[in-house]
Amino acid sequence: MKEEPKRIIFGSTPIILLLILPLICVGVDFVWGNTIHFKRWTQYFSSSETDFSGTVNPTVEEPESLEFLLSRLVRGKDRRNLEATGFACDKTVHSVVCVANQPVRIDTSNMTVYVFSDGVGEQETVVRPYARQEDNLKVITPVHILKGNATSLACLHNHSVPAVIFSSGTTGNVFHEINEIIIPLFITSKHFQSRVLFILEDYKPSFMSKYGKVMSHLSDYVVMNPAANGSVHCFPGSVIGLKYHDNLALNASDIPGGHSMREFRHFLREAFGLRFRHASQIKKPRLMLLSRRNTRRFLNENEMVMMMEELGFQVIVVARSKMISNLNKFSQLINSCSVLVGAHGAGLTNELFLPSGAVMVQVELLGTEWPSNTYYGDTARPMGVHYLRYKIDPEESTLLKLYGRNHSVITDPGYLFRKGGYRAARTVFLDQQNVRINLARFRNTLVEALSLVTYSDF
């Protein structure tokens, strides 16, 4: 009989925890400068049911309200402004994202968004809907957002989901496509759970062919081509622009909150139907060598391949741009490899498709230390990929013969950046440089890579 009170207390614990959970959630959101409406509070209470015995009976979770989903794209003062006026913009160093949580009219013939406002006069906001504003790409058409009374503008097409307007910028470089379009698009729209319609202002069939699977896994609706559908469309809300976090990165603490590189990689596996989750599933170590034909070439590539095969790798040499541009097939091929090897360049972005526990080996050329680390080295670990850096010696670079051992290009590569800027440095280190790998040194790196994919449980 003395144990009875303990059983009563234990049985009531889940009820107590359920009662305080909404207060905890509200408190956390308050710290981050966000406001939760009463409707949102009730969702915390209604997500489960508890009977008198203390047993929790889960119920089917209802979809989040459109108002709440849109509000996740702004915080603090901007969120309060959105709730008060129905329109707000999140402006950071990299990106500008404007959100309307009220019905809007979009004239796709001139990319103008009309947002109702009871203020005096018409107010205009101009947004370049590209993730990295500092790139200042001239090919991007600005979107004009007009706040005023646009009820006289007749709706020719009515939609039941919000619109997301974005630009594909300059396509053709896989790093910029993934870094500034695909990842920001995922960050901006994934939490809508496919209940969103994309308007690609500079619609390109080649871009859609390459990334169509990504689009169809983020939206249940056909991507709109404004040039082929120039008329007035009405939406219950809109998002103009894409949120950018960092180079090949997703920060869980940043807007809209909760997204990570692990989640994005899982999304890519589903979108492209990738077979291998971990490198240990690949029975024989398989290595892909990215072969360049213009600059940053491996001058002794055949000898490199022979050494790789001697170590026990099955080697795939990829050089054709046609193969690389077919991302549906190329992602499958990369995913079947346990090691990716290449000189510094955009092709290393494809490390995203490697299975977890795989190895990416970057041949770091003279003058590329900072971009090598920033774009591909530092980003590998959050992907669950091992990173090995092979920093070449001056004797391995063709720049030694071209400029001489005592030239600042060899002795102080950073000097060219400081004196002439990026363009001058690019001309020398990216456009003029090829490499003849020291096979003895490089062998040690490959042995380490083989060891990692053979014994690692990363």
C-alpha cells in the first residue's frame, strides 16, 4: 500500500509534461524574437490526446497553417510587421526574401506582385530574386512589389497555394547552380511540404531538364514559365526571393529553422533515387577521377590511374561534359563511388551525391588554398564525407616553369590577390595552371583514402 502514491505520481507525469510543453515552446520562440498566435498555441495541445490513465494516444498531425508557414521566413521585427501589415522582407548580407501572408495578384507578363495595403498612396519594393545579392548578376529581372489597392486588377487564374518567385541566374556551373539556387530553394520552400507553386522568372528548359526532379520533390505543381503564361494570377500568399545561409551549407538555427545538410542530402537521395546511403555498402572500393580537358589538367593522368588500380580501386575517369550535365545519370554514378578525386573546381560540388563515409580528395593547386577550403574542404564534414587535402608543391605546377621559382606567383600567391584582385588571380591560378602529380606523394593520400572507406564507420 505504501507504493501506491508513487504509482499515482508516475501516472500523472506525462500529463504534467504535456501541459508545460506549449509554455516551453512559446518561451523558446519568444527568446528568438518571434510571436505565436493563440491558434498556434492550441496546435501544441491538440497534437495528442491523453486519457485518465496517463496514456498518450497520438493523433494524425494536421498541416501547419499557411500563415504560420509563411511567417517562418521572417523573424523578430520583420515577423511582427508581417502579422500587422501582411507584408515584410527579411534582408541580410546575402539575400532578400519578401513575404506576403495575404492574397496577392501577380502579373507574370511584367513580374509585378500586387499586395493589398490600406495605407495612403502606392508603395513599391524591388527585389532581385536571387540568393546571393552581392553577385549583382545583370541577367536577373527585378520583381516589382506594389503595395496598394489592386482590386481593379482582374484575376485570370486562381491558385490555392502560395507562389515562390525566383531566378536561376547564370546556369552552367554546377557549384553556382547548387549553391545559389538548389540549396536556397530547398531552404525557402521545403517546410511548405510541396504545397507551393514555383514561378521561375527566367525559365530555361535546360535548367528544368537538369533539376526537374528537385522541383517535383519540392512542389506538387508544374513550375510556371512567365514567358509562356503572361497573365494575372491570384495566390493566397507569396514569397519573392530565396534564403541563403552560406557556401554549400544549411544552418539549422537560421531562417526558417531546422534544416540541415544531413536533411538536404537525404532529400537528394530521394529525389534522384540514389542507391547507396553509406560507402560500406559498396563492396569493392570505387574511385571517380574528374578529368579536366582545358585548364587544371592532370598531365600524368594515365600514370595516376595505373597507381589507383594497383592499390585496389576500380577507377572511373569522367571527362565528358555531356555526362556531367545529365545530373539524373551522373548523380547515380557518383553515388556508386566511395572516393572522388579532382583538382580544385566546380566539379567537386558533386561530393553532395557521395554516400556517407565516402572520401573526397581535392588536389589543391597553387594559389587556391582559400577557395579550396571554403567551398569544398570545410563543407565536406557536414555532408558526412571525409575530406583529404593534397596540396601540390611548386614543382608539380606548370606555373613554376612559366614564371620562375623566384616570382611572387610561386613565393607568395596571395600577393596577386592583394594587388590585382580576383580576376587577376583567376587568370593565373585557374586559367593558366596544370599539374603533374608527384605519384609517390599522392600514393600516400590514396592509401589513406582506401583505409578510410575500408574501416571507417563515419
